[in-house]
Amino acid sequence: MIIDSSGMKKIEASGTLSSYELMELAGRSVAEEIRKETSASDVILFLAGKGNNGGDAYVACRELKDRKCFLIPVDGKPAAAEAVQAASLLNRKLVRSAAYFDKALKQADVVVDAVYGFSYRGELKPQIRQIFDKVSCSKARVFSIDINSGCEADTGRCDSHALHSEITYVLDCYKPFHMLKKDHHMFERTVRIDLHLPHEIQTMWPEMDEDEFFRNFPKKADNAYKGTFGKTLLCGGCFGMAGALSLNITGAKTVGAPYINAALPDSIYPVVASHHITPVFHPFGYDNAEDVLRSLIKDADAAAFGSGAVNMYKSRECMDLLLQECRCPVILDAAALRLLKHNTYIFRFVRTPVILTPHIGEFADLINRPTAFILSDRITCAKEFAKENNVYLVLKGPHTIAVSPDGQCYINQTGNQALAQAGSGDLLTGIMAGLLTMTKDVYKAVCMAVWLHGYLADIGTQYHSIQNFPIEKYPEIMDRLLMKHGF
């Protein structure tokens, strides 16, 4: 389960254990895990804060009687009542003052970071930064309890002096921070410690894996025909960018969209049609672009617009037509996002689900903010935009996030560097359009598409190189996965 800090507090409060009993359980469990990773000869230095995270360290230090341990309260004496109680039970000979830190660090084989927990916000104090910098330059292995100190649990934002760890011990539930590893690279791996707390509250952080994907992927009945799941409408491309629409089609074919209508400029029709034989093509010129598109809208069960449409005939008029007349989910990608700059008020008048799929640069342009501002807190920026404009937002990146208008946030864990190439976003748009055609839960289909887009790259790199990864092979890779699950 993934939960934010406020949800974690509710989970802790809903259990039968008192705060102190929970601290004892967490500390003992952390000690048990540390014991697995260390030897009897290792010197272990605990860095404790004055809150409950520091209290966990006092308990763990007390439990590791078979190890040479000592603890330094680097942020002052315990302040939380539970931490005070835990500190009172630790042998005072094991507690050293902050003045002893330099000498202790030279002796340490392992540093256990328990300075700040999931409630941390803001910037580190100068004296804490100095301590963390010294730890980072030392030979010691670093283990963090729950959250790496200097990092925020809900946003993944990290102070530039925050502690990197070899292992971060996740207490009970994963937090958004843990799911954003590719963004911050603050730990090498996590070990989750189950505290057996009740997880009865509803989380706004959905998850996706292979089992969940195929629980929701529609299977063709024995009486299915080409129109059973509906029609997918793809519109985009222009002279010089035929490949973008072609990759939309490849994406839709990856998930087996049974009926694809492709509306495209007549200048690129021969190029795209020479690569795909199953879609129904609807070429248009400057004078009839809107008429051709209008004739297709009424039958569409999902539509995508914008991939490669930089110089497409009547691109703005086509986008407006889709938003005004579609009664199905509409994906806006690439060139469509540029048309929305200073024009997002249009969503106040749209009566159908809209999904936007920007990368960071496109999103920065869309909301007129620097990319650095967005990167410092992608989740909050995405949530605010989705809520204000009543849209689904897929913010692409190493961890693509998919946000719903009601605040749900999926942080994708699949994918790799193979997708760092032109066209991978167009492929995602096609996959998403195909799944939206066949899956009526809009947000579920969006999350499924994001997950699958990355997962097929993970599978594909088992037999294709990362450097030269052929994204046009997606239908073949998906075919193996479908056969595995009996589709």
C-alpha cells in the first residue's frame, strides 16, 4: 500500500497499539533487519532526531546488544513523549554528545539515519547539513529508517544535502517518496517492514502490476466481432512527421484495438498506409479537414489528437471540434498541448473526459512555470492542474505520474532508458487510446496504459539493446505477454 503522511498518521492511530508500543515494534523490527545486514564486528552509529523517528533509533540501538552500537542525538534531546521514554531505557554509556561526532564517524562501519521521519518539510539546518556531508564522504554504509533525512515523504523533494542510503527501511506502508527513486536516487534499495497495522482507509495512490493489469484487460468473447469493443479514432501527423501518427497506430494495435479510424493529412497518407494495413484511413486536405473529422466523431469510443500535428491542416479547428463534439475520452498530446497554451479555460466548457500527456517541458509551457519549479514538486503541480481544469494529467518522466481530477495519483514504476527516444510518447498515446476504447473506467485505463508502456520496455530489453531499442516491435512483445495470460 502507498500512503501519504496524513494517511499514515490515520493508519497508526487506527491500530490497537499505543504510539509508544508502535515505536517499540518499529525499533525492534529495524534492529532485526540491521542484524541481517551487519556482522558482529561492525561498529554501528545511530544518528537520532528528537521526534518519533529518533525514538525508533533509541529502541533499535538498545536491541542490538550483539553489536557495538552508540547513538548521537544530532538534533537535540528527544522532544516527543514517546522518544523521551525510549531514550530513558537506553544505556547512557551508548549515548554520545554531538561533539563526539567526528571521532564516532571515523570508527563507524554503518551509520543509521533516524534524524527526520515522514513529517519532515522544508530545508535542513546548517549544522545538520554539515553532519550529513561528512557522512556522505565517509566509508560507512548508510541505512535510513523510513525516509531518508532531508527528504519529504509526500513530494519526493529532497534537500541537496539529504542523506543517501544503501538501504531505506520502509515502515509499514510505502510513501510517495519511495516510489520516486528515479527522480531523486536517494537509496539503492528498500526493505519494507510490516508492522501489521490495519489498512482500512482508502488510499489515493493506486498501484498497478501484471496481475492487476490483466484483471482489468477485456477478453474477447467467442461471439465477439470487430465492433464489440468500439472504435478508436486517431488524428494527427503532418508532412515530415508521419512517424508520429504511425506510432499512435502501433500503440493501439499493441493492445489489440479491433477497429482503428486514422484521420490524417493527405500528404502523409501514402507513407502511413504503407506501414499499416488494418486501420481505416481517412485522408483530408486543407478544405475538408473538419468535415472528415466530424464524420468520425460520432462513432468514436476513444479519440487521440496531436501527435505529429505541428503543421497539420486546421489543427486548432480540429482540436476544438473534438473537444466540442466528442462524447468519449479525448487524449491531447504533443502539438495539441501547444495549442492549449493560454487556452486552458476551454476545459470549463468540455463535457467529456480529457487526458493530457505532456512531458516536463510541455507542462512547464502549459502552466507558464519554469521546469525547475515543476521538478521540485511534480506531484503537487500535477494535482493542482488536474483539479483546477477537471482533466486527467499524465506527466511523463522517469516515473510518469497519472493524476485524476479527484486527486488520485499513480506513480509508475515500470520502464527504463530504452524509452528515452523520440516517438515513445506517441506510442503511449496510441496504447492509451486503444485501452480507453476497450476499458470504460477512464482513470483505470490511463494507469494501465502508463504501466504497460513501461513494462513492455522492461520485457523488450531482455532481448533488445537499450541503446537501439525498437519501439515499433511493441505489438510483438505484447503478443508474448497476451499468450502468457491466455488472450
